[in-house]
Amino acid sequence: MTLTISELRQAHKLWFSRENIRFSGDLEYRILHSKAGTPYLVRRTYGFSDMFTGVRTAHYRLNRIGPDLQFVQLEEEVFPTLQAVKAWLKS
């Protein structure tokens, strides 16, 4: 079964609330799977990139999704492009 963003939004209404999206600086969401089939929430976000420099810079972050639709882990790596995300998921 393939996980959809609608299913994830339904399971995490507070995470996807307008207030949380505005606070976290998220711009876009999608679900991609690793080579092993593990689903990840891919977030294009400003995050807190302007905290020290004052310059907002969009980047990508990954949250691994567990079988119960819970966010298991935030990957430490920050990705500059969607192509970099896809390359990491294929490795």
C-alpha cells in the first residue's frame, strides 16, 4: 500500500495546521520512499534558516514515517534541492 499525503494529513491534523505550518516555515509537503521502501515526509521549508543571518533560505528536510503513520525520526541532513533528496533516498 502506498501512503498518501492526505492520509498523513488526516493522522496529524495539528502538524498540518495553518498555525504550525506558519510557525515552522514549511512551504511544501510530499511523500517519497527510500530504495528500501521506507516512506519519508519531504518538507520544503524555510525552517529557522533566518535565525542568525536574517536571510530566509528554502531547503528540504526529511521525516521518516513509521508503520503507524507516526513520525519516527527527523534526518539530520539538510538538503539544498529536491534532486539531492531523491539521490539520498536512492542510496
